[in-house]
Amino acid sequence: MTSIADLPEDVLVELLSLLPARDLLRSCRLVCTQWRYVVDLTTLWKRKCQRDGFYRQSLDRSVSDWKIFYMLCQLKRNLIKNPCAEENFQHWTLDQNEGDRWKIEDLPGAHGNNPPDPAVRKYFVTSFRPCVKSQLITLKNEGYWNQLMDEKRPEITVKDWYAARFDCGCRYELSVRLLSEDYIVLEEFHPEPVVIEQWSDARWREISHTFQNYPAGVRYIMFQHGGQDTQYWAGCTFAQVPGLSSPSPAAALHSAACPGCTGSALGGRTSVANTGKSQSCV
């Protein structure tokens, strides 16, 4: 009687490529020597990329490990929780909450412009005294295992959006730190604060940075941003922060900005990007 073990290799590849990656690695690979060999085949993971829409012919020369590439594509999502203020301040730590404190308002607001993403409906608003919030991302909890981060060291791209209310100036700050298991800073992006003068065009601006060739041992990403207005008006007269979706094919963190309060808006995202090269994928 013919069994599944008698199937030609190409047929077995086609069948196994229908299964979830987790089942292939945790179950199928342990069945027998033949299945382990097939699960490790480049052709199987390339076929899975084709099935799930991750494959492009232009990647043939740049992707050295289709299994890793597939896993990274599967991890594509925003890693920052509650980027659009839809869940109040859940998942955020309010590091500084002075003046009239952080607020959440509905877009579009009174004196701002619409954000880049029309799907964003709410935004975080700062005040006339410093308001700063942060979120700590545990990479292992998001599916990025230690060996992957240490050996592949994928590019980590940070993007943040900010804007000012036209009749009130503002100061905006961003800090993103790559941390070790012991919370030691391995690399940091902390640009000079941005000051937007009063009577601006209230348009949204983007700031971005890509971490490359960072040290091994990155286990956490600390995303922190905030600011205050420069007129010291009482009330919510400064920054607003909404959420935008990430274009990264691997993973992303973002807390994006939205206009609409009485001062300025700010926001951002951080993404672990998949460039098609195994050494720069997460």
C-alpha cells in the first residue's frame, strides 16, 4: 500500500507548504528524517512565500534564507500597542504629565490639519508643561527570538510624525533606545528637539531613523516621545499624537501623530524592517 512517505519530493513540498510555519517547525520536522529534510528545503519556504504573497522575482538574488524571510514577513505588524489612542492611555507609561496633562481628543481638532492616514480618528495632546510618554517593546514576546536578533540584526526603522497648531508654537522630542537583557542602552536615536514657531502652517512632519549593524544582544526597544507648547497657554495647547500604519514588511512600532488640539501634534512609529536580505530582516 502506498503511503505518504512514497510521495515524490515535489508533491510532498506542495502538501507541506499548505501547513502553518509553526506546525512545520514544531511537529512535521520531527516526524522522520525525510520530513525534516523537506521542511528544511529552500523550495518549501519559497513556495510558502509565493502562496502568501511575499514572493517577488526581484528577491531571488538578495534573499539568502527563504525560511527566515518568510518568518519575518509573517511578523509584519505594528509592535506599539494602542498607537491611535483608541484605548485611552492603555499600554503607555506617562513619564511626564505636567501642566493640564496629557489629553485625548477627536480629529480633526480646532486648529490643525488632517493626519497622513485618514483612518486615524483620535490623537494624544500635550499641554503647556512637559508631557512625555513611552512604551517598552519586548522583542521576544513579539516573535523575534534572540538568535534572530543576534545573528541577522535586522534593520530597525523609526518614524515619528509631529505637527503644531498654527496659532501656538511647540517643542517636540523623540528618543528610541535599543536595550539589552539588563536594560543597558546598546544604541540610541535621540535627535535635537524640534521647535516650531507660532503661526506655522500646522502641517504634519515626519522624522525617521534606521538602526543598522547594531550590537548583538538587543532584547527591548524603548520608544519615547513628547513635548510642550511654547506659549505656555493653559489648557491643552500643545502636541497631539495619533497612530499610523507601518509600511514595513516585517514588523513595526509606531505611535503616530495627529493634529487638532490647540498647540502641536506629534507621533511616530518604529519598524523592524525586512529589506529582502536575510541579514537585514527581522
